[in-house]
Amino acid sequence: MPILNPFENISSIISLIENAKKFIVIVSPYSKLEGWDKLKNAINNASGKNIDVSYYVREGEGSKGIEALNVRIYEVPMLHAKMFFSESEAIISSFHLINNSDINWAFKLKNHEEYKELINFFELYIKPLAKTFEK
């Protein structure tokens, strides 16, 4: 797993979103997207192309920072994992989708086994606890 350049983390997430054909899953316990219009536009453009976009946040955070997105929002108790994946790509990271200047790491998963492990983690530990958040 190569570590991405920290100054390219968001552009890597945008690329993942723009390359998706079927679905996108965004897991970011805390979000504040002000100033990241390109990211917000990529998410809404994907949704507009009938790509299934799901956004998972920590329970109690609701839609803070993501109100303008055309996505399904789920709340998960005690969520702290940060991951972004589509049907063909996945990135795991230390950063929340909060527009700040913190230096964080992100890994782009490079092989099918790593991708399967991430999906299995998501299916086993995150998705079963998720509750739909009504905007």
C-alpha cells in the first residue's frame, strides 16, 4: 500500500469518485466541506449519474457539513474509521473530511485481497450498525 502525498489526499478521493461506475461509499465520522467545492461537486455529479452514493458519519454528527450533498446519510455509533471506496478502488486514511491544513496519511489499496479485506471490515463492523439519517 503506497502512502499518498498528503497534499494530494483530497484529489485522490475526487479521482476515486469521478472514476466510479456503480457505487461510492464514504466513511468519515466528522465532515466539514466548506471550501471544497470540487469535492462536493464530484459527489453530487456522481449521484446525478445514478451512481449509488452512501455517506457514513458518527452517530450524533448527523449531516453536519454535508447538507448540500445528494447522498444517503447513515449514522454509526462510535464510528472512527475513515475509508472511501467504489466498486473498483479503495482508500483508507487518518483524516476526516474536514477542510483544514492538518497533515494526514492515506493509502490507496493496490490489490484485490486488500480491497476484499476492507469490504469485509465494512460489511462486518460498520454497515450492520448504520441507521439511516433523515435530513
